[in-house]
Amino acid sequence: MLLTLLLIPILTAFAVILRPARQAALIATIGSTAAFAWSMLVWRAFDFGDSAAMQVTASWTWIEPLGLRLSLGVDSIALLLVMLTAALTPLAILGSWTAITQRVREFYLWMLILEAAMLGVFVARDLLVFYIAFEFTLIPMYFLIAVYGSTNRARASIVFFLYTFTGSILTLVGLLYVAWAHWDQYGRWTFDIAALTATAASMSAAQQAWVLLALCCGFAVKVPLFPVHTWLPLAHTEAPTAGSVILAAVLLKLGTYGLYRFAMPMCPAAFHEYAPLIAVLCIVGIIYGALVCWVQRDMKRLIAYSSVSHLGFCVLGLAAINAAGVGGSVMYMINHGLSTGALFLCVGMVYERFHTRSLDELGGLARRMPVWTAFTIFFVLSSVGLPGLNGFVGEFLTFFGAFTSGQPVQGLPTGGPLGPWYGAIAATGMILAAIYLLYFAGHLVFGAYHLPDTSHAGHDDHAHVRLPRDLCMREIAVLAPLALLCFWLGVQPGAILSRIEQPVSEIVTHVNAAADRSMLITAIDESEDR
């Protein structure tokens, strides 16, 4: 079933290239919707009574002497991210029908290839399959930015590629070191993620620290954590709307997923030891990103910096190493993808009409676009964390996890490494987010009504400005499912939390137990030295 899920967007991409350009958008929409429908079948086949186990598995021998296999499988957390990817891709494609007018077939080809690569990251159970899919996501996104982006697209695409590729190479070094350690210990090569996780977890604390550093080089850039975040605002600003949606909603989650799937279980003692440092970087990013948002006049750049701030909360939950924090982090991955992806769609719809992203050139759109206004205000409140909407649940759990991190976990003598001050300081990010997001909405939606100056018509994009029209049925069909999901997850968060309870509990116990063993070994060594 998972192999079929990967093949659907790939085969659709071939169909897009073979058919006339005027049919490309429709074919891509149908194919990506079929992938989502197939993911629903995978969801129904999954047994949530054993949600921590890898299910719907398949495996084929690839290169036998090196132990390479094409192994696929999902636990409940990977399955949720598969569903997020499969749901957002057809919406992003549907929202691009009128925005993309040149090189149409190539655009939808790259969107579909990108979907297949992202799905491959979440379903991979072999290390090299994961890494190939992880790296291959760079190629479609590079072309989406470089070909279909705004005026500074060339620089944005190069910076995006260099940052993420360089970090990923260092991550590959760490993963290969773990594979070599397994060969050195057992005399055979394997790249099975479960086997290598057990090997890495048995390493010394010093070895784990170096592996953790290598893993964080790639995953922290992908998140992105402060201070390796500087590629993101430029890439978000210059990317086409669909590229910004996928970048915010899914590609950034490859970093947080990598930290959860590899850094925490492979380097449990090191992750526990260095979690306070990771948390400090998260808090700096939360506050820094929010403050930078205050002075932004470009709508896409504002939302891009808000992602730097918001994803700091997501990684902070992982650093708490307790059920509330890690569960809240997983919820935040889903919720941020829905609400921020929807905000980029709303901004893209405005840009398509007025060909400007400047808050200085637009205002008071509620008077002419009431339907668009309703959706925009809804998604702004979701991003702010209004109780009753999806954003509140993830933020509250990550704060609560950080605040209570030092308490013992499931009978272990040591709990997480954080404490109340981490949660209290990070909580200021919610206040700052409310300020800049509500100001953004207030100015753009309810401010003094004005449109871009067209006095220089013929010399710039403003020549294309026309009187505003509200959303059409196609655009409503793009935003309405996201709004329903944001509302449903806000009032029924247990639908997700109950399905991730087992894997979250297992990894929390694994990391804290490893930290206890490491501290015990250190104490024994010190006692023997004395």
C-alpha cells in the first residue's frame, strides 16, 4: 500500500508531461487527490491499538552485500505526517490553477515529484531510502523557487539549496558512522533504522554527542532553528504560493521529524544532556522571530519569520522530554502545517489580485472581500493560539511540557532536563505573536481602505491591478477544508493525542532511561577514580 502511495504522484507526473499543457492542472489535481484517497485507505488499515509499531510494512532486497533494502512502514506519527502531506498537496495545486501561466506542465511535474519525495521521507524504514528521499526534496523545491519565484528568486533558490544540502551532508556523515559502528560490532552491514537505532543508543555518551551534533547540522537547518534560519525568510518570500505552502506545512517538518525519529532515539543520553542548550536556541528563535515580525512590511516575509518563531515551540516540546512536551510537539507539526499553510494561501490570493505583498500598499480589504476576510481572520486566530482552535492545543502542551520537564517520568528517578523558567520565558512568544499577527490582520483587513498606486502603469506589476473581487468557488474549496480541520482539531485534540500516546510514551521513557544509565555509569566511574 505504501509503495502504491509513492507511485501515484510519480505516475501522475509522467501523465502531466505527456498531455497538453492546458490539461496539466486538472491531471495534477486528480492525481494528488487520488494519493490523498489512497492515504485514507492506509489510515483505515492501520491498527491504532498498537500505534508505536511499524505497520503496513513492505520490504524488498536492494543491494544485498551492503544490507540495503527498500523497506517501508509507518507508526502513528509518521502516518499523521503522511496524511498532512497528502491532504495539503492537492489543495496547493488547486490553488495554483490561475497563478501559474508559464511552464505549466513543469510546475505541476515538480509539485508531484516533491510530494512523492516528502512521502518517502515519512514511510522509509531503511536509512539510505530515508536519506535519498530527504535529499531529493531539495531538487523540486529548488526549481519551484528558481523558475516560478519572484524577482530575487535566483538568490533565494541558491541559498536554500546550499544551506540545506550542506547541513544534510554532515547529517549523512553521522548516520554512516552509526552504520560503521554496527558493522564493527556485528560484522555485517545494515541500514535498517531500528537496528541502527539500537546500535547508536548503546554507544558511549561522547560518541552519542558527536552523532547528535552531526544529525542536528541537517535537521536544525531544515526546521530551521536559530541561528541557521536565515535561508527561510528569503525562500518563503520568493517562492510561488504553492511552494510557500508546502515549504511551511511539510518541508520544515522534515527537520522536526528527523529530530524525533533519529536524534532522540539514537542519541538519548546526549540529547538529554544537551536539551537545555537546544531549548535556549528555541527560546531565542521564538522571541527573535516574533520581534522581527513587528517590523516586516512584506506579508510573506512576516509569515515566514512567524514560522521561525512557531517552530521554536515545536522543538522546545521535544527538548522537554516528557509526554506533554513531545505530544505537544507532534500536535504542533500538524497544526502549524494547517494554519500557516492556509495563511500563505490567503496572502497568495491577495497577491494574485494586486501583484503586491506590501502592507503599505494595501488596507481595508474587508470592505470589498468579506469571504476572504473571514478565512484570513480565522487562520490568524488559529496561529495566535486562540482557545478552541487547533493552534492553542500544541502551544499549551509544549509550554506545559517545558514547565513540568524536571518532574520524574514514569517512575524513573530523573525527568526531563528543563524547568519552569524555560516554559515561562517561551510563553512570551505567544504574547508577541498575538501583537504582530493581530496588527497584520487589523491593518490589511480593517485598516483604511486603499489599493496599490497605479500611476506608473506600464512600468511595473501594478499595471495589472484591478478592482478587488472576492474569492471564487475554487478558492473557497481550497480554504474551507483547512478551516474545518483547524476547528475540529481545536475542539477534538484527543483524536490525535490518543493515537500518538504509545510512541510518545516509548520515546520519552527511552531517552530518560538512557540518561539515568549514563549518570549512573558516570557516578560509578568517579567513585572508582576516588
